[in-house]
Amino acid sequence: MKKFILIFCLLFSAVMNSSDAAPRISFEDLLLQGELNPEIVSASKQKAISQGKPVSIITTDGIMIDVKFVENGRPVYAVFTNFADIYDGGYAAYYEDVVSVINFANARIDYGNRNVVDNTNGYFTPKLPGRNAASSFIMVTESTHDRVSIFNAFNGDLIDTAFIPSTRPQLATPKHALKHYNSSNILVCDQISDVVQEFNLNGTYKGFYAPATGPNNSIVDNMRGMQYKGNNNLLVTVGSGTNQNTVQEFDPSGNHIGAFASTNLNSPFDILIRPADVLVSNFSTTNRITRFDINGAFLNYFYTGSNFGITQQLFEVPGNGNIAASAFQTPTGLAILNSSGVFIKLLSGVTGNRGVQLLGNGNFLVTNATGAHEIDSASGNLIRTIVLSPNFQYASKYEIANPYLRVKVNLEACAVSDTLNIELRSSSSPYNLIETITVVGGLGAPTDVQFSTPVNGTPYYIRVTHRNSIATWSGSTPSFNSNYINYTFISANTQAFGNNMVNVGGKWSYFSGDVNQDGSIDVSDISLIDNDSFNFASGYIATDLDCNDVVDLSDIAYADNNALNFVGEIAP
């Protein structure tokens, strides 16, 4: 009997060890559960971080792993071996079982909380192309770093990875970004924070938009896609909670009105508003897309069938009115329907699709769990992977009326925001002045500058002047791409021409002390400061280098030190 029990225990142990060798959840269900309930993914990230394991890894050998689930207290990872066709060779694995296929010497390892080890020499650092003449861009949300990237609307080139930077806890799983109906602000729909957040054009968080009073799970829970109606009311899909399987409506100020649609929906994900009807994609059943009238009354199922899988973002193709539907699960790809919902074809060069927009060059920009890609709109063939990064989401277009510069500067002595003159100058001698805009900026914070003269694709020097700082030129000649430049002086001294900055608290800063604005800091500046100090001068004056409204010895010290080091303007 004892021998039998021993054998039984050994066999049971072997079975249990075998069952723990691989996760029970399948790869497809692993991805599906993460889409339906992003809090599962968030919990798995926290579990991985608590165990000292990465949240994601990407290698130059063509492997990406991304934590998605927890089983028996162990993080479960989605392993991608084909970045475009994610279902080709993809599988679920525990970390201990996948490390054998990871070459850590050629990997970028993200341990969460901005703790990244990059052994690839920047191989996966996004390359930002210089020049293109488009005047609009495409915003794409990304839910690993919880931010919004932007892409050139004509050719799909990446412009900025942090147009709206990581803003936690306001952004926890951003799903959809949308331009505010009557301002330059951006709305971001977040699945976990359960609110539409509002940001201004320089990426600064403004506050709640909808519900206007903040998160309220009796109104929305697990929101996904959103769109404005013709009357500027906002529609939002709801996937969980009290109003699960509905589309909720908010007035232009973000106040809740009630349900726009509450029938014939099953885990709704996106909304497409046409002149005479509203289409809503479903993530369950064979009723892929439901059709309502403009008042929310059910009309019919726009598409029911199995030619493509459960669906996320929808897009209406200009000209022919065809509908592009992002089919996430098999059959997966970008489904093309005619304007009446008749299936035309499935473009399967990229799979696991989430977001879609048509580029100006006629190709589609599509997103999936591994990145953003460009595909041929006729064949669906992959043209290129634009950028690799886990968990890009929905895409939407943003038109900028005038050239827009986002710039970050810091002043050596002035510890407040102050008036700056931002100049654009020709990139070739004699570096003629193109346009000057006066703004308030500093402290290393983003400042937005709206110009009217510059031309997309033309390189410019940026020159910044301040009432008592050395005029400072940009270290390179960026050009407006889709009417947009993001230039940061504070990140490195090479961002200024001639490395002409000083490091203050980790921020590269403009030298203080050029009181008379003659391009150098010398005895004449010191004399002016000394005279005002002697006379107890105060207020908003140029000799107050530290911007505390008092001229004293501390101001003299800055100027004296910089004069001793012969600090002056360095120009091309």
C-alpha cells in the first residue's frame, strides 16, 4: 500500500509539474483577455515588477515578449516571433521558459517604472525623419508607456513618441485620442482610469473632460472608442460595469446625458459616425458591426459573418465610402467592406489589428500589439514596420492650422517662467530672421509656439533670447514635419550651437548675465547689476538675474562667474 501511495504521489507530482511547464491559457485567449479587460494586463505588470521580472523585452533577433496575465502567481507573457503577423509563431509562456530564447546581449529590457536596460546600442530608439511637407499628423495611443505618439499623415513617418507624454495616473491604458471639437486640445479615452482626459497642445494635462466630474463607474467603466456627433456631443463605448454593452453620450462640456445606444451590442469597441447612421464595432459574437440611426435607434447588423474576426477601430475610406475594420482575432487583418456592409476582402499583411488610418500616399497605417506598420491598401502587403513598441492602439487624424513648435528651455538663474523671444532663422548664411514669436516659458517645461511663416520640410535654426540671458541657437536645423517640431534644449549641451549652455540641476540651461543684450557677459553687465543693487532696485528689471524682483549680490555672482569664463553668444 505504501509502495502504491508512493507511486501515486510520484505520478501526481509528475502530472502537476507537467501542467506547470506551460501556461494553461492559450496565446489567442491571452491576447483576447487583455483587450477585453486591461486591468488584467495592469495586474500582470505589477506582478512582474514585484518579482523583479521585465514587463517587456524586444531583441534584434526578432523576438518580443510582453506580460499579459497571471497564472498561479506567475506572470504569463505573450511571445511574438513575427512582428507583423503576430499569430504566426506566437505563444504564451512563463518568463522562466522564454529566457532560453532571449539573447539578452541584443535586447532592450523594460522592467517597468521607467527602468529600462538597453543592450542594443539604441537599435530600437525611434528614428525621426527630417523633412516632409504634410500639414497634419496622426495621433496613436500607446498603452505600455501610457502616452500618445504622432505620425506624418502623408507617409506615416514617426514624428514624436511623446506628443502627449506618459502622464500617470491620469493615463493608465489610453485607447483613443481625439481632437477637441472647437480648440487645439486633445481628448484621451482611457480604459482603466475610466474617464476622457483633456490635454493642451503642448502635452500638459488640463483635467477631466467626460464625465466632467471625474471617474464614475455607474456611468462609464472600461471605455474604449469615442467620436463627436454633429452637435458636438461625445459618444463613448462602454465595456464593463453598470452600463456595460452600451454607448454613452455626453454634452460638449462633458456632462452625462444618458445612453445613446443600449441594445444589440456585445462588448462595443469603436464608433464610426456617418451622415445618416452610426456604426459600432463589437468584440464578441458574429455580429461584428451594429448599425444605429443618428438618434441611437437600432437599424440592423451592418455585418454578420465569419470572414473576419472580432473588431476594433473602424475607418471610412474617403471617396468610395468603404469601411476598413480592424479585425483583432482570427480571421485577422484589416477587413474591407463596402458602404452597405458587404465584405470585399481581408488584408492580412498585419494581424492582431487595433487601429487604422489612411495615409495621404494611399497606404494604410495600422497598429497591433508590437507596433505601427504601413501596408498596401490594395494587397495588404506589409510595406514597412514604422516603429516597434508594445501595444499601440487607435489612430486618429489631427490637423494643425499653423506651424507649431514645442520647445523646452531652462534659464541658469531665473527660477520662474519668463518672457522669451523665439526666433526662426534661415539655416544658411547670413541666417536671416524668418519670424519671431514672444511667449512665456522656462523651467524645462514644454512651451508651444505658433508661427505663420515657416514651410514644412525647410530646415531652420531656432534662436531664443531672454531679457538677461545669452541668446542661444539650436544645435541642429530641424524642419517642420506635419506642421510640427519638438525641440528640447535641456536634454544635452549639444542641443545648443557650440554646446553653449550650463547644467543646472540636470537641465542644460541658458547662461544668465547678459543684461545689456550685447551678446557677451562682461564688466558692463556687472556694473549695471552692481548699480541697481546699490540703489536697492526692485521689480521686473533686467538686472534681476534670478527673477525674485530684488537686485542683490546673488545676481552679481552669476554675472561675475560667467564674465570670468568669457561667456558669450555662439552663433553659426
